[in-house]
Amino acid sequence: MTEVQFHVNVTDPVHYACRLLRKALRQGARLAVTGSAATLAELDRALWVFEADEFLPHAVVGDAGSLSPAQRRAPVWLVPRAELGADRPVLVNLGAELAAGFEGYQRLIEIVSADDEDREAGRARWRQYQARGYTPAKHEATA
């Protein structure tokens, strides 16, 4: 069963995701990140400039069948639909909705901002996971 974690009260979800991905990459992890097209585009830009002396390798995946060999080797895939990165053990959800296909991952990390609307969407997802038999864990984000 997928381990579900919520990182809550995040001030800047894209910056937080960059930090989270950097930490995961340093540990050798392979991840997929999903969210809205606008959020994924913002994350793509941020990953190029997040660290002045360190590149966070990633690929924007629109269709897993059309990836180049270099893109396939990228440890982080930005995917518009969760099922496109299901061969990865970890999924990070920056979206407001439940990520369809999250069950194919070993671990799911939901990033929820301190914004009232985002918090309410996060609470709704929490309840949806519970209704499906998952026991989400909560991690309070620190600045």
C-alpha cells in the first residue's frame, strides 16, 4: 500500500518542492512530480536556477513513449498525469486534486500551502485517502 505523507503549511510550494527534490536526489531517489501545467512549468524553471552551483536534473514528460534516452535517465520527471511516472517509487503532488494513479507508487508526498483554499483542498484529499483505507501522515513544514 502506498505510504501517504502531507507536508503542510508550506509558504512557497515550488521552492519547497525544489528543496525536497534536492534532498531526495542527494539520497539517490527517483521521483515523479505532478500538478497543473502552470505549476509544473514554474517548477521546471525553478529547478534550473534553484542552486547556483548545482543542477537538479529533471525531464518534462508529456508522453513517456517519446522520451529520449537522456530524459529517461533523469531522476526527476515532471508529469501532467501521475501514471506517466509510475515506474518511479515516489510521487510528489503539487496539484489541488487527488493524483489519479497514485496507487502505483510506493510513496506519495502531498505539498499543501498555507493558503486557505489550498489547505481546504488538502483536507479534502486527506479525507479521500482515509476513505480509501490509507492512513496519511502529517509533516509540518518549517521555514
